[in-house]
Amino acid sequence: MVGATGAVGNQLVELLETRAFPKGELRLFAIATETASTIEIEDAEFEVEQFSDPEELRGFDLAFLAVPERAANDIIAARPGPLLIDLSGAMRMPSGQPIVSPGLTERQRLNELRGKMVFETPHPAAHALAKIL
């Protein structure tokens, strides 16, 4: 998890732990603009390491990127090896179309968009994580 001390990263770490997500090793990183520390979840304490290079992700199977778009772009461009789940939206190409997310978009916003013929929805993984969070 890169960006573990941010709001999204911290919540995702908590979900992974409280729901006993099967994993071999969970390593937590904070980017330069975040503070490295520890995260406490229930009775467990996890060390958060300072993230400085995408190569630190080599050898992992999966990495969540809960960081700002610029940092996510740098990591994605480096292609460090694991499957990257980008929670920043860095890879989303802006189309100018309104984004509607079932179960998350407020009814007032839906009423404002009445009559539009094209909508976009977030990536299914991002939508599922948003619903969980």
C-alpha cells in the first residue's frame, strides 16, 4: 500500500485487516509529502516506511496506489512489476462527460444531469472500494 497514511490508504488498510483479507505480507509506505509512522488497527500495529522509489514495489504481486495523481503517474510509468491498483484516477482520460456512480451519486446531481445522453462510470474496482469506504 503506497499512501497508507492518507485518508484513503488508511481506510483501505483498516478494511484489509478487519475483514481478514488473505495476504502473505502487507507492507505500508508513505510518500514524501506524508509522514511515515505506524498505523494501529485493533490490536495490531503496522510500521509505515518512507516510499522513495517505485523499485521498492518489485517483488510484490499487488500494490494499491492511494496517492496523488502525479505520484501515481510516476509509479505507473516506472512499471515496477506488481499489479497496480490506482486509486488516484491518474490513468483516467478526461472526456468531459459527467461521471455517475450507482449508489454514490446524489439524487440532486442526477436531477441536474437529466437529459444528458452520455455518462461515464468509475472503474468497477474504484466503485466497489468507494462503496465499501
